[in-house]
Amino acid sequence: NYHLDWTLHLRSQNVKRVLLKANVSVLPPGTIIEEAILTLCLSHDSQPVMYAQVHEMLTEWNGHEATWLERKAELPWGAMGADAIGTDRGSAVIDEQRIFPTMGSYPNYPFDFDVTVLVQGWVNAPLSNHGLMIASSTMASTEYRFRSSDHNEPQYRPKLIIRFRDGEPLTPTPTATGSVTVTPTPSETHTPSETPTATATPAETSAYGQVKGYAFLDANGNGILDPGEQVVQGVMLNLRRMSGVIYNGTRVTDVDGRYIFSMLDPGQYELTVSSVPQPYRLIGHKTYAMYVLAGAVVEINIPLREGTMLALPLVLNP
């Protein structure tokens, strides 16, 4: 239990996991959550690259008592490491981020996790809010650490930014909640700490831009999303800013084939199609460069075809 630590420990092979919880009760049930982004800033990096997955927590836990074995004092998890699917945590991956070393060139680098679906559920059913888990099933051995809510530099602590509409005018206030990295080696400290506080951000976004679109099965091969064409879930996209304020975000197309990057500062960006699920293959560009203007929306649809790419050996003439 590292709840008083300045950092949140995330280790591959599901050896160390992070638990976080935010109080979103300032938003009344029925509020429409347009976007909720959890931002974590690196404190220590490593090699190689790690993939981190967000899961919903399904049971109550105590931030200053939870360990690898127990969710509260003398109350065990359904499985070690809160790994009982359907009891401790949900099976669905809410979002996945590629975590890579940045401390040499970009210290305090922010990684964004899209937790819109989770926050909407917590707002509509407040008693369902048991927070979230960040885990990594990456097989290569590596460990990254993020700044916690106890870090001595408040500007780098975890942040949950929520954009919403149709709710009552609200003024969010800081709320003490539980934060912990569960590991196989618990400590005996029993002092509560704070975690990210939900920050309600009004829907007006005139100072920001958006990049959004759909992944679709391009049946006629014209590169355009035509009426009736099938959309594709599970396409992973990465957006990064080429200069100025650092931004690096990942989205996965949802059941409607849709992705969206919101609250973007104006500037030059690059969108990359990171992965495409089987049996589809990319037939358009892999990378798109664009300039995002304040208040503007850049729409980029990703055309796909069914079938597997054939890789043939390269034959060189003598």
C-alpha cells in the first residue's frame, strides 16, 4: 500500500496496479457527460514501452487499508490484486494508453485516459462509484510511476476534467477520496490521502478545437463514409501535438465506430492509426497532419477493407 507515497506505481505483468476514485456528486443524476479525461503525469519512467488499461471497480475499497490481498482491513478481494472479474472489477477495457519514457526530454509528461463512460455511470447511479483500476498486462518487465495526489507539486497531481451539459450550474469543490497502488508488498501505514477531484468544465469550448470521425468498412472503395456503410469498433488512434503545449492522447472507436479528441488547444497535430482489429485492414492513410483552430472541428474518417495483408519475402537480384 503506497497511499502516502508521492507516486502511483504501475508495473507490467499485472504485478502492481493503481486504484483511483473521484467524488463526482457535484453533478446531479441526468447530467450528460460529453467528455471526462483523467490525466496522470509521469514521475519516473522506464524501458520498454507499456500499455496501461483502465477498468471499472465494482466493489467498495478503502484507500488507506487496501492491499494486494484486502480491499479493507480483514475484508479480502475476490481474487488477489482485485482481479475477480465481475466482483472486484469489470472485464471491459474502458481505455488504453501507450506509456513510453519521456523524462529525458519531457519531464512531467501528461497521459490522458478517456473515462467518459465511467463518469456517466457514476453520475447516473452515484452508489455505483467505486473508482477505477489502471493495470498493465504487458509481458515485458517494466515499471512506470505517476505523480499522486500527495505529490508536493500540485500542478502535476492527477486531474479529472469533465465537460458536461444539461446540468444545474455547479461549482466543484475539492473532495478527499482514496488513492492507492495495490502491490504484493503492502505497508502498515493507515493515514488517509486525497485523489483526483472531479473538475466540472462547462460545455462552452470556443477556445478549443476537436478532432473526430468514424472508422468504417469502405464497401465501394471511394474513401468516403457513405450512407449504409458499416462502422468498425476497436480501431485505436493516437493524436499528438507537434509543438507548443504537450498533448498525446489515445482513443479507440466505440460500438458506433466513433472517436473524438476534445478540448484541444489550437496548434499543429498528427493523427496516427495505431492498430486495426481483425479481419480489417487499413486502405487509407496511416498518419494525418492537421492544424486545429479554436472552436473548429476537424473530421477525419478512417476507411477500412476486410481481408489480411499478405507479406511476401523481398527477392534481390544478384
